[in-house]
Amino acid sequence: MIREVKNNVLYVDGCSTVDLAKKYGTPLYVYSENELIGRLEELKRDFTSKYENTRVAYASKAFCTAAMLKLCMEQGICTDVVSGGEIYTAMKAGFPPERVEFNGNNKQPSELELAVDYGVGRFIVDSLQELSLLESICAARGKTANVLFRITPGVRSDSHDYMVTGKKDSKFGIPLDEDVIYPQVKQAIEAPHINFMGFHFHVGSQLFDNTSHLQALDIMLDVVKNVKERFGFDVTELNLGGGFGVTYTTEERKPASYFLQPMMARIEAFFEEMGVKRPAVVIEPGRSVVAEAGMTLYTIGSIKEIRDVRKYVSVDGGMTDNIRPALYQAVYDGVVANKADEPKEEVVTVCGKCCESGDILIRDIAVARPESGDLFAVFSTGAYGFSMASNYNRNPIPAVVFVRDGKDRLVVKRQTYEDMMRNEIL
């Protein structure tokens, strides 16, 4: 995202944040198309163009809108979905179903039926009950599903516990106990309406060290070897998940190649030693594509100074448009966007308007002297802001705008009070 200051005003990709706020209102999600495209191009350069038989599947849970999925489609990127709603959004956006991969630990029968009917390309089986259910759905329709098993590699990642998914005690994935995983593999190989392809892991999110990825990969490759020895079966696809960390405040983001290059080196050496053709390799980045491409604009309202304690600056949004600080103490940076060049002389706590003491967006941030009516911008909100937005306190979900080279376009309308009441029966 290109951020610059002109005449004391913050600009993003050539667009004035003040003008955007006047045109579309606040709170407002703003995304840089150039940043989104740049992140996808990095993945293509360092992965799909560098290694044959590889794919990138954007994890749409991070930011799922028709506009984002169309952008992925135009860039030749696949997508990873985790619900019937995300499948439906992808289909309405015109996404090719064969380029959709369906994850999730508790896929509902109706969701599996929807996915089978659409012809979704991959099913990442995540529970012991799912395979039989999927097989019965496919049998009833005379179809075959491409399947990978999501395994729980049992590795620990250095992240918030809510974002660690690869440890053994996790709701995600199939445990690697011999009497659990291998009967599942045997069933998948023998099932007439299942095309078993291989394995998937995801060790967690917001990671800056590749150790847990490499540990999980070694465990996965050991399972691959055991499957070959037990069943004479060669896997045709491996999915390495995502989890690459991004910059919210002072974190040092690593390039995608930092994670991908050593994993691909191990994979290629492993299959060369086995004398087997290297299977397709897939990654599922989400946050690392969209987080830094987004910012949220707010209008400052009431200001409360508690002498010798704290100064609260309230904005017209909060936990309803960004739950992450309240959910797992996520930390952000920001600026008074209409005073972007002024000295940051005051330390304040930026809070939301919800009736919750925990509705705090940023604690103890140095800013230019804030006043009611000023515009405040919070950076790196592109992941899990819009996706996790709610109507708590009956607050409408903000609009979403894409900006690029000085031009803006509305991609999601602001929710109205009437929209919130639409399904209610009076």
C-alpha cells in the first residue's frame, strides 16, 4: 500500500482519505488494489512460476467478497473456502468451481451437498465422520470427490493460542495415531466415489519463523512414506497451508520465499530419494495477502481525559468492525489522517462506541492532538475486519472501497438499518 502525506492529509494509492470519508462515510474499509495484486504476484513469482505443478489457493476467510475473489480469479489464483456461504460467494463471483478447495472441521451435510453439486475441486476432510458422509452424498449423485486429509502434525507454533492450529490438542485435523489415520486412508483409497489425493496441514497464523512449517512437513512426509509402504499408494497432492506473518506495528515481515523455499527443497529431495514423481503442492495464504492492503477510516467523536490516568478518544466504529483487539489482544498502528504531518504529542487510547469496556482498538498510541470531527486511520486491517464484522448493538457493517492509482470504487455497500431488519418478522 502506497501511503503518503499531502497538505497534512493521508493519501492511499493516490486517494485522499479525507475525500474518501466524505464520499462514502465512516467507518470505512479501504483496500489498495495495487497492494493486493503485488502480494499475489509475489506468490506467483516465488512459487507457482518457480516450481512446476504448484497452486496458490487464497484463504478467503481472511476477506471474502465478490470483488476480492474476482481479483484472485483474474490473477490465476485458486481459493480456499470454509463454509457454504463462502462457496456461494465464490460461485456468484463467477469463480471456476474446480479451482475451489473446501476446508472446515464440521462441514454440514447441506454444505457438502452444495459443494458436490457445484463441482468444487477439492475437499479437505477434517474429521472422522466426514469421509463416509461425503462418499454417500457423491454416491447418491453419481459423482466423485477429490479428497485430501487434514492431519494434526502435533507441532507448536509461536503465536497467540487462538491462532495455533497444528498442535495435537486442536479442534482441527485428523490425529496421527496409527489406528486412526491409516484406516481412514485405506477407506479413502478403496471408496468408489472418492479420489484420494494426499494430505494437508496448517500449523497456525501470524508466524515469523519457519520451524513449525518444516517440522510439520517432515511429519507429513513420514505419513506419505508409510502410506506408500502400507498400501502401495502414491499421493498426488500436498497442501502446506499458510500462516505467513504480516506487519501490524513493528513486526518484520518475512518474504513468502522464506517459508516456501526450504519446504520445496525438502519435498523435492524426499520424492527424488523415493523414486516417485513429486506430487502437486498447494499453499493457502490469506492474511499475508490482504492484511496490509487494508485500512479502516473512522470519525473521532467524544474525547474523555481522566487526569493522570488516560485519555480516551472514541471513534464511530470499534469491535463490530474489528473484533481482533478484543478477541485476542491484537495490536495496531494508526494516525489522525487529517493531521498526518503534525507532531505526535499526545498519547491516547482509541476506543469504539460499543457498550463493552473491552471495545478498545489501540491502547496508548502517540498521535497529533485529536479533536471531535477528525479522521482516524487504523492500518493493516485488511484481514479479519470485514470478515468478522457484526451487528452488535445494531451497528451497521461498513462499506468497502478499493483504491488504485488515484481512483476509488465501491465494492460493498454500507449496510443500512433496513438491511438489518430485513429478515425479521413483525
